[in-house]
Amino acid sequence: MTQRSDQHSGDSVADEYADLLDDDIATSDADTESSSSRSAESSSFAGRLQNRATSIFSPKVFLYAVLLLGAGMFAGNAFVPLPFLDSLAGLVGVFVSAFVLGLAVKRSTLLESAAAGAVAAGLMTVLGHLALSAFGGAGVPLAVVGAGSGLVAGALGAHFGGDLRDGLTQDI
């Protein structure tokens, strides 16, 4: 019975698993071939695994995000001279930087921006209150609060930036 063109199954899946279904003759050449094909399969598996991992979390984008969000945190802290509002302004700088990153990059940068926001805000909080963290014993709680707030600010900024980018590029 003939199939319609939208009912044809793809041969790519069958081609991918065809090597597993073939019967090899047990000779030394076949053993050599099968060991080389296994190493090729394992390298292709490793390549696919690496490709999948970098599609979820890209170290290059993370590095750019740390630099951009750190600059945003520093700029926010530098332009507001009030002691308690400078931390809030730094978080606004992290949010704006993550928003710009989410708006500029084509794929989602939510994980990278959240992690970079946590690193930047945690580091700036500890360095901003260096005497309290070094001599007062409050270094770990300060770092946790700073990293948590930076994580939220970075994730929200990247989410809203990506959402705006998607809204601007989709057809009505």
C-alpha cells in the first residue's frame, strides 16, 4: 500500500542504527573494523554529548556574561553613593546587563546569566563588606545572600530580554 508523502518515515534513524544490526564475520579484519567503528561511535557519542552540553550551558557565553554582569554590578555600585542603595543599584545593573545579553544573543542565556549574576553579586558583596566578612565572621552568609540575589536578578534579566527579543522577531 502506498504512503502519502507526509507518512514516510525518515531513513536517517534507520541508517544511524544499521551498523548495530549488521552481522559481522568473525575475522581479524572484521574485529579491527568493529573496534575502529566502536571508537568512531564513541567519539561521535562524545561529540554529541559535548554538543548537547554546550547547547544547554555555553562556557564562552558564561565568560562574556560574567564580564558584562560584573561591569553592570560595578557601574551600579559606583554611581550610587548611598551605603544601602548601592547594593540595590548593583543588582539593577546586573538585571540590565542580563537583559541586554538576553536581548542580543539568539539562543537562551538564562543559565549563563543566572550563574554569572550569582558570581558577580556574590563577589561584589563580599568585597564591598570586606572588613565585616574578614573580621566579623559574616563572610559566608553575605556571599550566599549576594549570590542568591544576583542569581535572581541575572535570571530575570535574561528571561525578560529573551522574551522581548522573541516578541520583536516573531511575525504577528
